[in-house]
Amino acid sequence: MPRTTSESRIGTGAERADGTLGAVNERADDAPPHRYDAALAGEIERRWQDRWEVEKTFHTPNPTGLLSEGAESVAGRPKLFVLDMFPYPSGVGLHVGHPLGFIGTDVYARFQRMSGYNVLHAMGYDAFGLPAEQYAVQTGRHPRETTEANIATMRRQLRALGLGHDPRRGIATTDTGYYRWTQWIFLQIFDSWYDDEVGRARPIRELVELLDSGDRTPGDARAWRAMTPGEQREHIDSQRLAYLDEAPVNWCPGLGTVLANEEVTSEGRSERGNFPVFKRPLKQWMLRITAYADRLLDDLDLLDWTDSIKQMQRNWIGRSHGAEVAFPVHGHDGVEISVFTTRPDTLFGATYMVLAPEHPLVDVVTANEWPDDSVAWDWNDGALASWRGVFGATGTPSEAVARYREFTAQKSELERQSEGREKSGVFTGAFAVNPTTGTRIPVFIADYVLMGYGTGAIMAVPAHDHRDFEFATEFDLPIVGVVRPPAHWFDDRGLPTGVPASQWPEAFVGEGEAMASANDTVSLDGLGTAEAKRVIGEWLESTDQGRPTITYKLRDWLFSRQRYWGEPFPIAYDESDRPVAVPEAMLPRRAPPTSSTSSPGSPTTRRPCPSRRSRERSNGS
């Protein structure tokens, strides 16, 4: 008699209450007794997993002391430590992407174990963080409760997968015994500064000794002893490898927290919850990884990595040689806009400037009223109206800037940097002075300039930069060529050789011979790009208007984005609201207890400084 549909179904894998994989349906009564289906596979897997557990197959003994049972069986074997990337216990279990990575390391560890190595294969859980916190908010439970429950589920699932971790070695980053040591590491970083002369970090007390002895002076050349104690403390804090700074961040009011760039969608909304995200300056803890940029680059040569990966790292660090240039702001004594450019040879072709909307000078230079045409130099009639654009069609410059800032705050950095989109911006009503020509050039704000890159300001040379060219075309700004393209460049575009840059269909961004680049004290005309860079750099330095310099795409690391469920910083604050290291004897510093998962509490909530005696110990007294 033919079997019914339910009788003939082959069981499919499903997770049991204990986290192991079982079968949805038992084997049909008339099926062959040893047919390899889901049920039989589950039985075989569980039998071997139970045996591995009983026989301690994946236990790796210590040579002595705790966990040393069985050390004699592996004595003399070469040691190998294999550590999996810690998963986030932020939901209700593993997802399919976790085994994809874990199986690869498990195969490697098993092969090395069978090849005679004493293999320690360990697993841990990256249990602090925004994902776990948001899951707790969604479920209305305390993050410790949801995190520990999910870790238990993950451990059952990892066992069901048959992975060869030593189950005794697992840790969670929320264990106080673990983050006591990461807090200790933070204190070492906080109590250090980077000495460029020796190329390494040194204790802060040694910096104080150098300043006291006069062997080192503050960066602004003020006499150390002439400073007040508060000023001295401010200078010392500004040199630490871990420091507080106000930085533009992705602020999500709906989540009540700061988001990383990758947590913001291209529509400017949070990946979790789809809430709007805005750019907002906030005081944050930073790590001064930029101090190590050159060492990171140089040490790539020591790594056994592929050339393509090394090049990606070099591009990420992004060392660039160029010049820092100061543009005085017309009508504002002592106010200058500082820019970094990799093409100082094109300085004569700068016809406008752009500040990031978040730049602190925007509030300083924005005019009270729109200027009339007589303020500008050699603009076409009606150009000022073009500069104001849609955001400045009505109202004052301040109102236009405020509207544009609000518009920009809803965009992610990724969206702001995307190529090919229509350029937007607004004129501030202010003018800067090009130091090579003495001409006044308008100052705009535009979203394609980011505060977190360079100085947050650019000198715009539209004839020789694609984005500047597009912006200049959109806002009716002049395009002045100062690097002569080769003849074939004109031929390829169907243009007569030497046609003015104002008639070019696009920017020429290559190197070439400088032209239209001379004043009474310096001339670049006829020089190649490399030589023109050298000459203009020396001229800038001799006239105190800039200097040759090196910059990097690499930025200092901003961290701790969660509101509450994060490792507390081992820092207290004194009566002047300055950070003070918590004495090591007081570690670990625990997060304050909370009964609510929806309040915006934070482990970085400022607490009073410890006792004076503790404070003196923390300062090395």
C-alpha cells in the first residue's frame, strides 16, 4: 500500500530545546533501519559529541597549575593557539554567517591537531555593545539577562555543530575578570604620550619632566613655567594617547546613541530600527592611532600578506605629501581658514573655498547680510544670486546656512562622498583672500567636504579637480586653468589646443607644466608639477602663509557608542571636570546598576573623583 505524504517525509533538522539538532519527524515505520536521513544524522552527531565531551577530546591542558590534567600526554608537542572571531550575543542565537567562519578555523585546528600540534582552540563572546543593548531595549529585559541567555544558547549550538573548542576556555567580554584587564590597558594608554623623536610611546610623567626641565616646549612655543596649573594640565591632557575631544558623530535620537558609519544606511537612517540619523558634535573618548601612521605603513613590509591586502592598508592609512595653506578671511582680523592640499602647485587657480557644514569657523565668518556685486572680483553679472542657490533664495546668509546644515545633517558620510550626484551648497556671504593672487574668493559650505577629513576646508581649484569642477559649474563660479594639459587631452575632447579652462568640458587632474601662476615674488610658470610643488612650498613657508606637510586619511579612533551596555571607562573627573585615572587597586570599574533598559544611562556617566589620596596615587605621586 503506498505511503501517505506524512509517512514518506524525510525528517528535517531542527533545534531541540537543549540547542542540539534533531529531526522534526521520526523515521517512517517502513523505512530501512539504517537509511541516512536527518534523524540518523542527528543520532550520530549527538553520539560523537557526547563521546568527545566525556573523553575531553578538545581539552588543552596547561603545563602546570589549574587545568593541567593530561599535560604529560602532549608534553613536547609544538603549541598552536587558534582563536575564533568573537560573535555578538545580541539576539536569540547564531545566524548562518557564524558557522561559515567557525567551520574554517575548526578544519584548520583539527588538521594541525592530527599533524602533531598541541592545539588550543578557544571561543569567546563580544558581549558588550550596541546590538546587545538594542535587543534588550526591544525585549524589555536587562542586557545582562538577555546577553547571558544568548551566550548559553550559542554554546549549545556550537556544541551541536561539533566544533572543537575547549569549552573551559570560553570567556565573555562582560566578565569582570576580563574587562578588569582591558580597563588596565586603557589606563596605560591614557598615561602615555607619543614621542615623535624616538618613534614610540612614553609615560606622561616623562613628558612633564621634559617640560619642567625646559628640554621640551609646548606646541605653541609658550614658556611652560609661564602657564597656569590649569593650562599645564590642559596641555598634558591634549598629548595623551587616550583623550577627550569634541568630534562630529552620527547621532540617532531614536536609539539615543552614536552610530558607526557602517551602521547608517545610504538614506541617512539607522540600520537598526530605521530611525533618522544626524551629524552632531559630541565630546567623545578618542585613541590617537594617527601617531602611529608611519609605523603602521613601514611595518606592512614585515607582514606575510598579499600585495593587494597591503595596498588596501596603505590606501586606508593614506599618507599624502602636500602643503598647509592659510587663507585670511576678508573683514575678520586674525581669522584664517587653514587647508591641506596635495596640489599646492595649483594654488593660483583657487577661485573659491568650501567649508564643511560642521566647521567651527562657519558661525564666525557667515555674514549678516548678503554682499553686493561690488565686493567680488570680476564676477559675471548675477553671479551672487547663483551662489545663494535654493537654500539662500530667501532670508539672510545665517538663515540659509542654518537651512543647509539641517539638510546635510540627515545625510551619512557615505552618501555625502558618493560620486556623480548633484552638488549642493550655499554661499556664506564671506570672502577669503587667495595668498598668491591677493584676490577675494567666496566661501561656501557644501556637504562634499567633511569635517573629519583634513582640516574640514578646501581651496577649490575647479580646473583641476572633478568635484570642484562640478560644483563650480552648478554655482556659476570661475574656472581658471593653471596646469597645461598635453595636446592629446584637447584632441581627445575635440577642443582646440590651449582653449581656456572656462570652456573645458571637465577638469584636467593630471600633472603637467604650470601656467598662469606668477606674482611679484614667485613664479611657477613653465615648471613641472613636482618642481612647482617644491617652489610654492618654500614660498609659503618664507612668507609665513603655509608650509609643506604630510597628512593621512587615517583618523583617530572614536569608540564607546552604546548608552549603557558597555565597558565603563576607568576614569573619574575632578572639580575642574578634567579626567583623572582611577587607581589600579579600584579596578574593575563596574557599570552602575539599572532597572530600566530604555533610559539613556551610560557607563561613562561622570562620577566624582576618588579621595585626594587616591587621586595622588593615580597621578603617580
